[in-house]
Amino acid sequence: MIFPSSFVIWSGILLAAIATFLWRLLGLLLVRKISSEGHLIRWVNSVAYAMVAGVLMLVLVYPTGILSTTSLEDRLLALLFGVLALVITNRLLFSIFFGIITFVVFLKLGPFVNF
């Protein structure tokens, strides 16, 4: 049986909404039974950080759009300087801005400096 394209789109949206809200409802029901310092929550937190790090590296190594016109060295050096600023100052917002400014400086000086 062939379904109209609008039916397929709306059923996909409905299934995605059900999947999202099912886990949120489960979280509301179990919030009092799970310790915030327990092993399960620490594992979930670690997996979440690992997923964010994986997406960050995916964007850095295989960028799309305008970011793909820049060199990998510029992107990785900006990340390195941002992480170093975070380690040294322990201020997240400052390190984010420092990494962005470093990236812009590398882009502007790129034709003049060979690494």
C-alpha cells in the first residue's frame, strides 16, 4: 500500500514526539527513586558528555557549509587554544570567546603564515 507523502511526514513527527515525551514522562515518574549521585546518573552524564564531544569532533573534522572552506589546522588550533584557556582560567565563557577570536585571527593571518 502506498501512503500519501503528507501521511508519512505526519506519522514520523507523531512517532518522534511520542518517543521524546515517553522518556520525559518516565523521568518524571522515576525522579524520586534515582539518586542524583548514583552510578546510573554518573554513567548517563558520561554518555551525554561523550556524545557532545563526538558531535563536536564530527563538526570540526568533517564540517559542512561555510566552515568547510577553512582548514582543519585552523579549526583544531582554535579548539586547542580554547581548551587551554579553559584549563588556565577555569572560565567557560572566556574560553569560548578566546577560541572564537583565535579562529578568526588564524583565518585572517592564514595567507601570511605557514604552519
